[in-house]
Amino acid sequence: MRVLGLETSCDETAAAIVDDGRRILSNRVLSQLAEHRPYGGVVPEIAARSHLDHLDRLIAEALDEAGMRLEELDGIAATAGPGLIGGVFVGVLTAKAIAAARRLPFLAVNHLEGHALTVRLTDGIAFPYLLLLISGGHCQLLAVEGVGKYRRYGSTIDDAVGEAFDKTAKMLGLGYPGGPAVERAAAGGKAGCFTLPRPMKGRPELDFSFSGLKTALRQQAESLNLEDAQAVSDLAAEFQQAVAEVLSDRVTGALRRFARETGQPGPLVVAGGVASNLTLRSALEETAAAAGSGFHAPPPALCTDNGAMIAWAGLERLQLGLVDPLDFAPRPRWPLDDPTLARDA
């Protein structure tokens, strides 16, 4: 069984084909970083137009790389939300057109479910597992019980961790995209030279908060000489350490709850764009080990947005008969714990 997956929810245009042997037959990703860099962030109209300009070519390249024709596919999956709605429409309408023309099943994939299930493609792990989903727009802890079956333990009450990294990079003059820029700067710095808070650390609930951390960093940055590269690196390192400690603290509590509810200690899965940060991955792997839990994270290239994760989520849904009608409406907001995701899975 082979599925083509399209991803157009933000600033990557992607097309990929995977099969039920957990093989990625092709994976084409076009980044729009150069187009958005002058603005310091993603401009939705520019993103949507870029998807329109490039998606057809990427689909053709994905088919060529896999050595396949459209007629040989078993389904077409596309990110149908959440995301920038203009871009989501481009991918969904393209997938619908192919599905209608070739009489193939159409699969409307929740972008977050793509991240949540990627580790089953890369590592083949079984349900259930604890998921820490960390990206530019999301920060959640969920028990993953099956395809479409998620129970939320906690989420951010203000900003997502990826957004905090982006704002930190901007305040420190590190450029765009912010996450990799902060990680590079932190590599040459020393945590502890500045003092930043660890919001929510030690609290019994499992939610996150990053707005106070951003505010504290801004106050430090305003009194900092941004020409002092070492000071900037030290502040970036302190910020990254604060995030690592907060995530580890929240995960520790979530693993305890997961063990009580399921009778097993994990495993812990970390996914989403921020999961490509190697310092955070290392800290979370140590946290899982201390709790007696296994640890899994996709390769960094599959943590950021890509078509393979959408193709795989579509394939898992297709295997369960969770095919969508061609009148499915794209959704700018679509929680992962939405009960409609499960249907009869």
C-alpha cells in the first residue's frame, strides 16, 4: 500500500510517498526561508502563493524519485489543518483533484497527527505512548492510544515553545529562523551567567507557560550590548537551559500519570519542529531514562514539516478505512484531541 502525502500548512511545500513497509520512497521538501527572511517571520499570503507555484512540480519529482505513476498509488493524503488556511487550501484542493481524477481515496490529515505518528514510521513503536509535541505553534503533552485517539495531559496557556525561540532570536539579533539560530548561539555560551525563570516548574498540573520567560529575557536583552557575541551566546544558553528544565519537569509529571493510567512507564516520544533541537532532545532523553522510560524521536529532518509524515498518517488512516469525502472543509484550527479524528478507528 502506497500513499502520496502533501504538506502546505506553513512555509514548507512538501510531497512524499511512503509504503506500508515503513519505507519512505520519496520525500521532496521546498523551504521558503529566503522568501520570508526579510520580514522576520512567515507571511501567509507569500506562503500560499509559493505553494501554488511549486506544489505540482514537487509532486512530479516525488513520483519520479519513487519510480511511480499516479495510477499506482493507493491514496492521496494532505494536511487539512491546522495551519495557515491559504496554504492548507492549496494542498487540500490539489489532493482532492488528484483523488477525483484517479478515483483514489482522499485522506484529510491533521497536521499534528502527522507529527504524532512519525515515530511509528521511523521506529515502528506500538501504542500507547506519551507524546511531547513541541513546535512553533504548539506545546502539548498527550497520551497516544491509537490513530485518532489522543488524551491531552497539558498544553501551553500562552505561547508555544517554538514561538518563544523565534522571539528570543529576534530580541538577540540572531536572525531567522529563530530556533536553529538560538541553538547555534547557545552552543558557544554558558548557562548560569544570566538568571531567567523556569515558569510552571514544580507545579502539579501539566501545563506550560513561556510568556514570562520571554519577558524576562527581553528585560535582560534590553540592557545587553548585542555586539558582545559572548554575552549573547551566554543569554541564549541560559534561555535554552530554562526551556530544557521546564520541559523535563513537565514530562516527569506526565510520565508518572501515564504510568498510573496505563500500567507502563512509557515510552516517551518527542515530535514537532522544536524536537530537532539536539540539546533539548538530550535533556529529554535523560529525563525519560531517569523515569525508567524508553525514548524516541524522529530524525531531525522528519521533525520539521515534511510530506512523509502526512503520507504515513494518511496510510495509517487508510488501513483503518478512515477515508474522507471530497467535500471535507479545511480547518485553520483542529485540536489533536478532537473526537472526530477517531471516528471508528
